[in-house]
Amino acid sequence: DAGVIQSPRHEVTEMGQEVTLRCKPISGHNSLFWYRQTMMRGLELLIYFNNNVPIDDSGMPEDRFSAKMPNASFSTLKIQPSEPRDSAVYFCASSSGTGKAFFGQGTRLTVV
Amino acid sequence: AQSVTQLDSHVSVSEGTPVLLRCNYSSSYSPSLFWYVQHPNKGLQLLLKYTSAATLVKGINGFEAEFKKSETSFHLTKPSAHMSDAAEYFCVVGVLGNAGNMLTFGGGTRLMVKP
């Protein structure tokens, strides 16, 4: 298995634009997590899905952020409109029932 | 470039005995190092972090870790295991600041605590 795949690896966008981050979890994993990592706050859990259903989205910072998981092999995290303070590295992770999580390489987002 | 190796994929201890989870890293820069814990179907929780201050770092729930540059290690310890410590633990190395803030995760260590 290729592991958790995130795309793009780097994204630079202008303030106000829509940004979509993508994640392909490991096949057979039933939980998917989106994290944001910043210098100030470290690693924060934004949302997690179990069997494609959002279980806990209390970490989503505001309504500009939305996440979907239309099927077991794909998830998106969308920011609309983007702001400079959204600049961070966004990680996706997936896990199976054993609870061990595997992380993607991250997407570095820069909003200018 | 940076990498992190957690030397044990599984560690089993008895309740009340010490815990040692091993982590070695490599980094081209002065690293920041973190330990995270993940309980089943929950997000990561930060236990502690090292960012070039004191080499012995104390975290939550009685955990601590010592940064040893000569050994490129950042092992996590706890004097006495509790049943609630059973979880997956991740050692993470990161470069924070203008040079970038990409994190590299270790493979994880599953801690099992026997009664």
C-alpha cells in the first residue's frame, strides 16, 4: 500500500480564494482524521470521520472550513474564503479498528 | 532532511511498573521534538514537546522525555504505568520557523498495560 496520500504537497493561493485539500486514506481503514499544524498551536485535530461519517468536528475553526468524505477512499478539506492566518501544514491520517494511525506527508498551505 | 525511528512497535508492561518508549531522530536542523498519544478512535493529544530549552521535558499524565543530542534520542518515560496509559504513542520531529514547519512522524509504539 502506498500509505496515506495527500495532494497537493504545496499550495500557494491569494486571500479570498477557495482552497481544496485532498486525502486518500489507506485502503481498508475506517477512520480518517484532518489535522492542522502551526507554529503557535502545534498540531490540532480539525475533524475526524468514522465509516465516512463525521464524528467530531469541534476542532474546525470556523464556517469557512468544511470537510467531506463522499466514500471510503477519498476526503476533502475545503477553505472558502481563505485567509492568511490559514497558512499552515495540514495533515491527513487514517486508521483501522486497531487504532494505529498512519499519516500523510502533509500539505503546506500558504495564503498571501 | 529529517527522520524519526521508534524502535519498538509494541511495548507491554504491568500496571505500576516503569514505561520506556524509545525514539531516535535525525535532522539537518536543530529539531523540535514531540510525543503524542492517540487513544482508539480519538485524535492525537500532545504529551510534551522539546524546543531547545531544558533537555528534560515534563509532560502531562506523569510522562517525561529527555533530549540527548549525542545519542540523537528522545525517549519517553513514566515511573509507573496506569491502565489508562494503554494507547498508541507517536514520536515526531519537526523544524519550526522560517525554514519550514513540516513534521515527520515515527511509526508509532503500541503500549499495552497488563493488570
